[in-house]
Amino acid sequence: DADVTQTPRNRITKTGKRIMLECSQTKGHDRMYWYRQDPGLGLRLIYYSFDVKDINKGEISDGYSVSRQAQAKFSLSLESAIPNQTALYFCATSDSMTSYNEQFFGPGTRLTVL
Amino acid sequence: SQKIEQNSEALNIQEGKTATLTCNYTNYSPAYLQWYRQDPGRGPVFLLLIRENEKEKRKERLKVTFDTTLKQSLFHITASQPADSATYLCALVGNQGGKLIFGQGTELSVKP
């Protein structure tokens, strides 16, 4: 969905490096999420933010941190990347004004940690 | 712990037939359930949602059922087409809203 963009789309890095994945949205949504997807494990929630001053840990937050710089921007950092963080990462948004929490996903970032 | 399970094996069907995908859950009382479609290398796209007090929902060739007693949702694609080939994910939302819990997805392949 072009309304939710992620950069970079692909990244190869080495163990121990600091990595930042960025997400921007033009949908005007207040809620933003970071997921990782691994084969056979589906989407797992890393962090979520219901507004600029609200940050919450998800199911698998260890080794990750986030920053909500503005309503439209939500970045995910790996302070010291390790190989088992190799995965497909998705950012998503939703609007709290709709009660059903339909989420809109970005195109994903494929991260490889060597 | 909360658990969501979808058919782990890929589903292969012939064009024109009805595809039926299953989503089962345990230790959870969702307020509603959503279905998403995901194509290779792309983000999931929302398709349908069904609330806990609804038995069935339809949208064009798609039909979703929700049985809170069996703790199961069925997702049907009628008159399937090769373009329906994708992975389909179910997701549950609790009464507090906000977070989704996703199943691992079922890959559907529709052969011409």
C-alpha cells in the first residue's frame, strides 16, 4: 500500500551492527505497529504505538527499540543485530476512530544479518 | 496461552471450485476476527472482518463464518480463480481493541 512506506526495502548487515528501519504513513492514522514475519510463524508483534506519546512492547520486543518521531513516523531499531533477527519486517497502521482495527501494511523490509 | 492455528499445509484446488480455509483458536475470546490476503514479498491486505455476534459475513465471492462455541472461523472463496492464489491470514482482536494476533497463514494455490 503506497500510503505506508518502509525504508530500506532490503538490507544486509553484519552481526553487532546497529540498524534502523523506518516507516512513514500518509493515512493520518494514529496507531502504528511493527511486526516480523518468519516462515511458518506468521506475523509477530514487536512494538506498537497508539499515539505519539504511547509506546508498548509486543510479543517479541527483546533486542528491539522504537521511536515515534511524529504521528506519521515510527522507526524500529536493532541496537546490535544478531543472525536470528533475519526476517521480513512489516510496519502497519490503523485508525482508532474505526472500532475494528483494520490494519494497513507497508511493503516490508527484508533484513539479513550475517 | 493464546493460540491461533490455521491449516499448515498448502491447499491446492482446481479453478472454479470452492476453497475453504480454517482458523481455530484457544484460550481467547475475540471481539472480532479478521482475514487478510498476502502475496509473496508483499504486506498483508485486509479482506473481511466478522464480529463475535455474527455467524456469517459475505463480500462478493468471499464468505466468512464465525463459531464462538467451536472457536473456529471458516473462510470460503467460491468460484475460485488462479488470481486467488496467495497466503491467507486470520487475526483475532480482543475486546480492548488495538492489537491483532495472527495465525501463521494458509497458502492457497488455484490451478487452471
